[in-house]
Amino acid sequence: MKKNFVSNSQESTRMFKSGLLESLSKVHFSVPIFIYVPVIAYFIYRAIAVQENSIVELLLSLAGGLLFWTFTEYVLHRFVFHFEPQSKWGRRLHFIFHGVHHDYPNDRLRLVMPPSVSIPLATGFYLLFNAVLPATVVPAFFAAFMAGYLFYDISHYALHHINMKNAFWRKLKQHHMLHHYTDPTKGYGVSSSLWDTIFKSDFEK
């Protein structure tokens, strides 16, 4: 079987001729923290002060949002990021969205999602939740969903750049490194292996 190209460089190949597009494809790992922590805090405030959620309703909404994030992460990674079209333009788009990460897994500026992608996605999910969920549930559900996303983004960077000591983090890192260096058709969960276990795409223990 042909071995895939993998570079251990902390930088990767240029993806766009346009300097603007190239800069928009890169982001320091701390940027999502500054963008989304205030968003999460605002929606928790709305859940408590505006929607006046009870403790039970608040906790259930938070749990639901977090669980839905883990499912979304799994589905996006498995069925969107790892979908490889046959057309030239399709392969190019796949490389931009995810292929570059597998070729350059330690690129320090392409390990978290750039705001040019994450903000439109977050907006779309908020509109979806607003359309299908009761108004009283939406703020806490969305806050937890975004907290799950933020944990995913920052932990993804950490898994590639930090030597883990804690048992939980070591297990999570091993799971993700197996996805990169052993079998990219398994281990799609990054912040959790829950859905890999459910859908039988986990590595053998």
C-alpha cells in the first residue's frame, strides 16, 4: 500500500496564491478562546437571566448541547472532512479542508478552525437550533455546543503539540495519533471516542 506523505514540520505548504486567502487559512490556537468564551458566557447569561431556566432545565440543555457537539464533530470529521471526491476541484477542496492537516499534522497555524470558517458555521447552527428547539432551551444548548467546539479546537492543538501526562489526555492523544499515523479510516472523534465506539469505527483495544 502506498505510504501517504506526512511532514513533521510546524509549518505547511502554501495553499493559495492570494495572500489574503492564505492568511485567512491560518490562525493562532488562542484566537478561538478570545472569540468564543464571550459568546458562551453571553448565552449562559441569556439562559439564566432572560429565559430564566431552572437548574434542571439548564443542566439538561447544557448536557444536550455538549452531546450534540460530540456527534456533530464525529459526523463532520468522518463524512465531510474525509469525503474524497474524484474530480480535480473536489480533490483540491478536500486538501484545503482536511487533506493538508493529514499531510502536515503538526502545522501550528492550521490546527484550529479559522474564524472565517467557524463563525459562519456557528451562525448556521445557531439558526438551526433556533428553528427547531424551544426558545427556552436554545441559549444553554448553544452555549454548551460552542463550549464543546472550543474544547475540541484547543484540545486538538494540544494533542499535536503537548506531551500528555494525565491518563485521560494520554488516551485521547493515542486515539488521535492512531487516526493520523495508523489508520485514517478509524478514530474520527477528537475530543471524545464515544461515537467511534457506537458506530464501530474505533481502534481495537
